[in-house]
Amino acid sequence: MTEHVKVEIDAGVMTLTLARPDKKNALSNAMYGVLADSLERAERDPEVRVVVFQGDGDSFSSGNDLKDFTAQATGSFTEERHVWRFLKALARATRPLVAAVHGQAVGVGTTMLLHCDLVFTSPDARLTVPFVNLALAPEAASSWLLPARIGHARAYAMFALGEAVDGTTAAAWGLSNAVVPLEDLRARARAAADQLAKRPLGALTVTKGLMRDAEKIAALMDKEGALFAERLQTAEAREAFMAFAERRPADFSKVA
């Protein structure tokens, strides 16, 4: 395990397990780095034919580590931001991506699923993209991919109102392939990955390439990323993060 991400390769399947359960698998910059490195490795390693994402503890991922966001908003974050490497690796991935999702899937914990080819959710899964609540903007090309998947009205409610979608509804809306009992979730995702690993990789690659416009997705990520970075520097974002740290409701009424 490196930086709270377990990387395992077995029978053609690379399993990436988010292993920071005490923080509900909030993604730190270092974790993004491991995820990006792993996806890049999967593309060049002939032994890897499928990638599976899953999370330890009671949640898939509570999204970005807000300490990193706060540091960026205050200008004290000076490291390379590996999140962009991870998102671009998702956009350009040719290997099939599978996800087993339970508990909280917040922000990128949900938007990354839009890049997965098979997603399985447990009934207790709660998918949210509360970017507006944090005075931010959608990322990971979700401003296009989410409405394309579930329609404008549902996507806008998720973005603007922060409405949560449970695992059963996610399956009904097409955000996941099936709702699976929690105790069977990982096994179901692994079984699907094993099936994919036995399929002809060339045919899978061509099929995925025809179904996704990787360059358009990557270009939209750049546009969203620039707006996201701008939003992090706004007074609205400072109020949102300060309110979170102080455990109070944010008040945007007096923010210019």
C-alpha cells in the first residue's frame, strides 16, 4: 500500500483500493498521484487488462481532501496537483474500468464513475456532486457527461442543489449497471472484471474508443479545470471553506 491506495494485480485485473477509511477515503494529492501512476501503468503493462476501483471502510470516497482545497484557496498549496494527471488518465484510459461503490461517493467520488465502463452500487451508496455548495464548478468533464447520462434536470439538481442519489436510484437512472447487496458488491465487480479480462483486449479497446471522445473529454476537463481554479480563489469559496471548518452554514448573502 502506498499513500492510502492499495494496488494489486491478479489474473489480468488491477484493483485500486482507496484505503483511508478514517477519512472516508478523502483523496489527498498523494493518493491522486498513486491513482494516476497506476492508470498510466495499466496502459503500458500487457499484464493489466482491466482496472477495478473500490474503497475500504464505510464509503467509496468522500471526494477531495478539503484541507488541500483550503490550502489552494489561501495560496499555500505549492505541490504539483496530481488530480489533473488522474483525470486525464481517466479520460484517455483504453482499459475497461470497473467500480464497486458503497456509502458516500462525493464530488470526484461520483464524477470519476462517469469514466468507468461498468459501475455497481450498493443500496447504501449516496452519490453527490455538491460543487455549488462549495462555491466551485463541475470537474472531470461532468458538466457534459452527467447531463448526457441522466438528463439536464436531474444533473442540474445534483450540481446546483447538491441532491444525493442512492444506489438503487443510480441503477435506475443509468449511473450504475446494477444495485448489489453490500456483502456481494466487491465479488460482483470482480466477477465482471474477470469476464472482461477474458475478452479480446483489442476489440474492447476499439469498442471503448468508439463510445467515447477522449480528446473532447480531455479538452472539457481543461476548461472546467481553469474555471475550478478560478473559483477556488473567490470570496465565495473562502466563505464556503471557512464555514465548513467552523461547522456552520455558509452565508453567501454578503459575499461580493
